[in-house]
Amino acid sequence: MDSIASFFKEEKDFLYIRGQELIINNLLTNTDFSAEKIADLTGVSVDFVRTVQRKLTGKAD
């Protein structure tokens, strides 16, 4: 796996991002955590959490 690390950035992979979105969706729907708390727990930006939250509520950009 290390041999492809110079060609592949997992943070840019659509499946990696989709997984993050699923986790954030679950946290948004099953907890009362704030966007800041979810961002801290998942290691993403607050803006990313709010984007997922807008998609979840049907208010996508």
C-alpha cells in the first residue's frame, strides 16, 4: 500500500469522502452533537459537516 501512496490521496477518494458523509449523517441524525463537535470527532472541517447537514435537510447549495 505504501507504494501507491505517492499517487493516491485517500482524502480525495470519493469512497473515502462518501464514508465520511455517512458517518456524519449518522451523527447528525442520532445525536444532538453540534456541527463543531462532529467536526472534532470525525477530523473534518465544520464547513464539511454543515455541507452534509444541508444535503441531509434538503437544502443543498
